[in-house]
Amino acid sequence: MKLILGNCLDKLKELDENSVDSIVTDPPYGISFMSKDWDYDVPKASKRDRNEGLEDTEKGCFHPTVKPTKLMQYLVRLVTPKGGTVLDPFMGSGSTGKACVLEGFDFIGMEMDEDYIKIAEARIEATNKEKRGKLKL
């Protein structure tokens, strides 16, 4: 797992060549693609999913568009070879990173908002702890 604070347009240049097997991301909202608004009908994560790892914080996860982890698990499995590395250059609150932990993929996440990267780190670490706990049973 590697979480990188900064603008992906700058940080992508710093990645080693051939270090990523797939890109699974949800670009910033308020943009248009193929003449369609990108920020409508977005699937939402449950309250439990969105706040995992943030239970002891005052705000919880305040990112506006947290994706369901199960959806992101499906997407990373769909496009990533076994043991591969997934890149999310617009990481936000870390749902793709959580999915990678659960599916056994390595993950590189980039985010330019320091508050969101802290949220992502807490959510991904909570998923890591939960997975390690399940493996011990």
C-alpha cells in the first residue's frame, strides 16, 4: 500500500515504469465526459462502510461521494491480474484501497486533499486489521 499526497498530474511522473497493472478510479465531480454529466446517479456507501476506521473521530467520513467497497472489489477483480497493483489517482476516501486489501492486490492511491488522505489511511488500515483478524480464526 502506498498513499501519495499531491496532484496526480505531478505524482504520476514519479511512478516507476510498468509498476501499475490497472487503474480503477472515479474522477473528480463536476466534469463532463462524452457530453454527459459525471456526477449524477452515483452509488453510495452505507454509513458503516463509509465510516469504518473513523468511529472514534468527531466528523467521520465527510467525503461527498464514498463508493461502496463491494462495488470497488468487483471492479478491481474485473481488471487486475492476480497479485497485481491497482492505481487510483483520485483516491478520495480510499474505497478502492479497501477493496484491494480485501482482494489481495497491492494499491497506490493519490489524493491532493490532506484531509481526505487521512480518511483513506484510516479506512484502509481498519480493513487491514479486520482482514488480519479474520485470518487468525
